[in-house]
Amino acid sequence: MDKLVRINDPHFIEDLMYARENNMLGQDVYGSIGFGNKAYMHEDVRKALLSMVPVLEEKGLKMRICDAYRPPLAHQKMVEIIPIPGFFKADYRTSNHCHGTAVDVCLTDLEGNNLAYPCEVDAYEPQFQRQVAMGNFAPFQEHLKKARHDYAGATVEEIGNREFLRKLMTGHGFEAIPHEWWHYNIIGWQNYPVVEWK
């Protein structure tokens, strides 16, 4: 953990979705291993995020950090809870979160209210969480189409917010992935090792 730092800046809201129960897992996985709601990341990730502060101030926005560094132990538990291929990397060593080089984010207003997007971060909705918990993955997998950057069935506002976030992140040292509008990796993530916790 000595390689990681917390964001510790008022322009960013630490609100890790796996440190509470209202997520697709239906469990506080981070709390269960004693990790809690702490947005740790590599210093290079922190610097890239802080470089966005002038834009956030100009637009009257904040950024919610919904996930950052993920302890390998937590990742293994998450794969067991939701064994949908591709939802979580099967091997924690291939998850950028376990390297401290990825963040899941969305933008909020100054009061912390999320802007509108085609779906929630992690595509979370209570009814899908209940279905997944019972082993019914098909409805959620259909819903996951809304998480894609090329999903066009949303409102103009939702698509505009998604695109603004993408341009903000990719303009400040991050790269997007096609199937999750909220997930960004620091460019060059391949050069960072897995960080163990405990």
C-alpha cells in the first residue's frame, strides 16, 4: 500500500460502490475485509485527476470516485458473487483496479448529485441485483448494453454527459474501455504491478 495514495481533494467525492450494499453485489465487500470507503490509487492517477480541477471549477462540477484501487482479496470475492464472464476479470492480476491504475467515476453537481447518464455506474439497479443474486443473469446482461460508449438509446442529456466525461478523462491521461462508460485506465497501466493489501 506504500505505493498508493488517497485523492484527498474537495473536488472529488470518495464513494466507493463496493463499500456499501447498494451495488450489483448486494454486499459491502470492501467493509467485509476491513478496507472500507478509501479511494486509494497510484500517485500518477492522482496527479492526472487533479489536473482536471480547473475544468471542474469552470463547469461547477465535482467528480465522484466510485471505485479505485481494489484489494485482490476483494476482487476474488466479487468474481465469486457475480460469475458473469467479463463483468469482473476472472484473474485479479488482469484487473487494472488491483494495480491502482483504474478509476470508476461520474460527474456531479456541487451538491454531489450525479449528472444523468444512460445507466448508473456499474449499471446498478435493485431489481437486476436481485435477479443476479438468484442466478438470473440474462436481464442484467441486456441492460448492460446501456453501459457502452456507443449506446445511442439514451437521452441527449445522458449521452452528452457521457461524452463530456470521456473527453475530460481522455484529455487528462486516461483511456476509456468500450463497454463501461464510467471506467478509465491511466495510460501506460501495463507498466504498473499488482498492489497487494494486507
